[in-house]
Amino acid sequence: MSIFQPLNEFISGLESESISEERKQTLAPLVDYIQKKVGDGESVRINFICTHNSRRSHLSQVWAQTMAHYFRIENVSCYSGGTEATALFPKVADTLTNTGFEVNSLSAGNNPVYSIKFSSNEHSVIGFSKRMDSDFNPKSEFAAIMTCSQADEGCPFVPGAEKRIPITYEDPKVFDDTPQQAEKYSERSKQIASEMFYIFSQIQK
């Protein structure tokens, strides 16, 4: 499987049983979307969308790509985007590093670009802030996952999306510059990891 050992240990410790039945209903449309694609032998493209493409959408993209590999679901490509471009928040990179990902800065500036690897033998996830319709993202045949309520309300229509699914998360940004910042980013990352673990564990190959 070749997932980095510390990351593999973290994933092994996740408990999808902690996800409520109500939350599983929220996740079910994405499970169904992936299952139908896999069953039909088609590529799976998922674009996680948040307002600023700085925190939750990146965490979701990285964890979904990792879990697809972990459960050996092939031909899955995960993306992220925003209603506007800002920057991937540095605490997100720190949180992923502390979980066992290999995160390297590819360029600095106002919108830095990161290489985020979960395995030495697999493609990096390239992390940087971009609009959801960026040329870096798919133009059609993808599911749009709305990871924040603001983007969910502000984008009733996502051009090119076959399916639009709201799976929203609380924003860890509210804890920026507080003593709980690291803890809350870690907590949100773990919640997203657990839910992506659950989603991909449901897929029958």
C-alpha cells in the first residue's frame, strides 16, 4: 500500500463508528455517486468547494485522495476550489505534516503552492488556492462537494458538475490566533479524515 507509516497508523486509529446516523445520511449521496462510477468502470472526479479554498476544501481533497488509495479504489481524482482564490492557510499544511503527510513548499508568495504526499510512490496532491472553475480543475463529469455553508448558499449552480452535494464543516478559522488553534485544526482534520474513511470504506469494487 506504501502509505507513509505514521499516516497509516493514524488512519488505522480512525473510528467511523463515531459518525452519527444523521451524518451518514449527509454522506450517502457521495457514497452513491462514487459507487455508481466505480460500478460503471468510469473515472471518479470530486471537486471540494469552499468560499476561499484555504482550509476545509483542501483538507477534504487531501483526505479523500488518501482514502481512495487506502481502500484501493482506482481512477479517483480529487480537486478543490473556491468562489474566490486566496491562499492555502499555513496551519493546514502544519496539521497535515503533523499527521504524517510529507508536505513541501514548491513556491512562496501570496498564494504558495505545496506538494502534499501520502505515499512515496504516488502522485503528490498539489495544494494551492484557486477558483472552482480554474483550469487546474475538471470542466465536466465531476461531483461538486460544498464544504462550507457560505459556498453552499452562494453557489446554487456549479458549472459542469454532474452532481452537487453539500457536506459542510465548521470553519477552524474561528480559532485562529487563539490558544486552541492547533487543537481545533487537528480536530477538524480528523473529522474530515474519519468521514472520508467511512465514505470510501463503503465502496464495493
